[in-house]
Amino acid sequence: MRLVKAIYHLEIKTVEYEADDGTLLLKTAGTLNWRFNNPGNIMALPNASKQNGRIGAGTVYNPKKNTFAIFSSMEVGEREKCALLKRKY
């Protein structure tokens, strides 16, 4: 099963993931980086194609408005975090 799409529901702190076979997976509560498969808390770029493995974005208010990338898996999020660190630093 490969997750291909994600929608964040702010009011219930839940990410609804959709797999390529139509299966749904819900991640509720927990930490933001766990729900978003985003161990680096990477902000979403306006152009999603510049973030490998990104399948969605979610806006949160903590307390100011921030939009974070949602990745297809924790491993993909970790790879993107490492790639970002290499690009920027």
C-alpha cells in the first residue's frame, strides 16, 4: 500500500491519507510531525513538486498560522529533511 494523497482536518487534528488502492488511513492526535510524517517539521513550499514525497499540506495555528508538508511516510519525510539540510547548510 502506497499513500498518494493527504488531507488535513484542523478541527479534529486528523490527517486522512488515501492509498493507491483506495484504502484510507487516519492519523489522529499525537504530535504534528507524527501526523504529517514530517520529522523535520518542514514548511510546505508553494510549489509541491520541489518537495520529494510530499502528498499534501496542512495549516495549523500554533499560535501563528503555519503550513507544513505532509509526506507519504516517515522515511520519506526523513529523507527530505536530510536533503533540505544538505541544500541549505
